[in-house]
Amino acid sequence: MHAFALATTGSGGFTLRGSLNVVFAGAVAGAIGGILLVVIDRFLPQRLWLRGVLFAAVCYLIATPGFRPPRLVVFALFAPAFLAYGVVLEWWWERGVRSRRLTSA
């Protein structure tokens, strides 16, 4: 996050309050993303990589109004994080949740 702050505002520092704010916001966003995946899972395509990319795109579009400051560099810096989140969550979902559904049926 320090690198993000330096790239967007030119100044950055470490505070416990700021770090806890980032951790809490990430936990809330992750929980909302998990709930969103449960809701839209049946509408996503079967290919795992495409599911991850599309899910990441949906999360990114939902989150972009909250990006501050709203500059192109901010959108570019956060895009890889959203892509990684979408792909990893879909991979985990496929291995963990779907495999249990298939074996228990």
C-alpha cells in the first residue's frame, strides 16, 4: 500500500491506524466478494480461467466508484490485484466447494 500511496499522491507513511484500516477494508471487501461469488456462480462460464477473469471484472466494476483519487494510475495499479483475487478465488472455489458437491452427490 505504501507503493500505491507513493505512486498516486507522492507521499506515504506508515501508521497503525492506516494499516488497520486497509486490513479491515480488505476483509470486508473479501467477504462481499465471496458472497457475490455464491450469488453469480451459476451464471459464469465453465472454463476456470474465464470464470476468474469475469468474476474479477465484476468485482472491479463494483469497486471502481470507491477508488480515491479517481485517476488512471489508481485504476491501473488496482487492476492486477483484482485479477489475482478473481482467479485465485475461482480456483479455490473449484477445488474446494465444487469438488465436495460432486463427491457428496
